[in-house]
Amino acid sequence: MTRERRLQFALVVIGLGFAVGLYPMINFWPAGFRWMPQQPQYEQMITAMYAVLGIFLILASRAPHKNLSLIWFTVWSSLGHALVMTVHAVTDLSHWAHLVGDVPALVTAAALLGVLAPRRLTSPPS
């Protein structure tokens, strides 16, 4: 399997996770994915944002070389989001489960895309 095929597969899997996986995880494992006190408006907003990002990642899988800015936005925004959540989880130990829930999920997604995506397009793919 070529690097581009692995990237396409990762984009679809991560895209599906963002698009349809976040809301169930918030309800299935609230300690690892829901911040307390429960804030339904926040959950709806963040779920909508990640659902849209997930859909665009799936669309980007058709031609990753044409969507590098979206892929790298996903990498860096996921790392930034994970960093902020880590700080909150460490400073308020009632949220420690996020360190084994949504934080590593975002870091894993960022790492996969960051390893598989080219830094820049050196030559147009054939």
C-alpha cells in the first residue's frame, strides 16, 4: 500500500470518527469525552464543528495532494485542542479521564495525518 493510499484510508477513518463518532463517545464514555458540568450547548457546537471537519476530511481523501492545507489544519488544530484539554485535565484532576479519552484520540489523529501527509507538494501527482 502506497503512502498516499494509507493517507486516504486515514482520512476516511478519522473523518468518520469526527463526523459520526464524537457524539456517541460523549454519551458512551462521558468521563473521557464530556466536560463537567455538562454543557449541552457546548457539546452540540463542538459535535457540529467536528462533524463538518470529518465530512471534509472524507472528501479530501479523494485527492489528498489537493487538500494539504485542510490536512495540516486538522493536524495543528487537533494538537492545539489536545494541549488545552491536557492543561485543564492536569490542573483539575476531576477531569483526569480525558487524559485517556479525547486527548489521546486527538493526538493519535494528528500524529497519523502528520506522518502520512507530505509537508508540501513537490511535484504534481500523475
